Amino acid sequence: MGRVSKEQAQENRRRIVDTASRLFREQGTAGVSVADLMKAAGLTHGGFYKHFDSKEALVDEATARAFDGVGTADRPDGDSDTDADTGEGAAKDARRAFVENYLSPEHRDDMAGGCPTAGLATDMARGATGSAARHTYAEGVREFARRMADDDDDGLVRLSTMVGALILARAVNGDPLSDALLAAARAEVSA
């Protein structure tokens, strides 16, 4: 079989990381085998170790990608270089819209494309304390809290309420309690 070009190798690595980022949020890092990951990425299992020394190295990179993938439209403060109205009212409206979206049934049901803070929480809790993934995750959580902060607080209570409600709503999805958890958290955080 012929060698792949440098550009194709970079594209293959990007595809592996993107696929891992989604699958890890959806199924957890332990729930995704290298073989299943590579199949989902449309590549052969043997090619994995041409790109990564270990699955842990991929977890590190996929965690960073998950947080990098959070676009400005998904951010609670609506930061954007093109926002003309950056007043306090606009920031509150952006935060309110973010909370509504974050605590929605659609976000609850999209684990693979959803928030990495909620999607990777249990994996990070079980992972090595000094890992690059855990460091990246902690920085992502800090940034999320910062974006939820206002003049009165540091955003940690809002963050905890939202992420906790989302994790619980996902855990009981299919039961009316799931929607009730989302609604209660939306009301509390929006108050």
C-alpha cells in the first residue's frame, strides 16, 4: 500500500481527534475502543499508532478539541469580535439565551455534540490527576465559570447548577424527571 501524503496524514489525525472528541462525550473514554474509534473515523485500526503513542495521548488532544469546538454562539457571554452592542443588557440577553439553549431537551439529547464540561466530567474524575486532559478540562471549567459570572458573583454556582442539571437530566432521560430538572435549573439560573 502506498504512503499517504503529509496533508492526508494531517487530515487523518484531525478526523481521529474530531471523532474521538464526539465519541468520548457520548460514550465516555473507557466506552470507546481504539478499533471502534478508528472504524467511526473511517480509518483502519492499525493506523492509530502512527498518529498517537497511546489512547491517553488521544484523550488529551480530544479533550482540548472538545473545548476548542465551543463556538461563540455557544458561549454564555456571546463574545464575538463582530458584536456591535456590548452593553450590559446585551450581555444579559446573551447569557439568558445561552442558559435556555444549554438547559434544553435538544442539548440534553446531543451528548456527542454537547458541552464537554458535562460530557467529560466522570471521565476526568476517574482520570489521572496530573494528566494533560484534566488540566485542559479544568481550564475549560474555569473559562465557563468566568463567562457565567457577573458583577455579583464568580459564576461557579450557575455553572454547577447548569452542568449538574444537565448530567442528571441525561441520566434520567425518558422519565418526566428529566424535563423537570432542566426546567427547574433554567428557572433558578435565569432568576
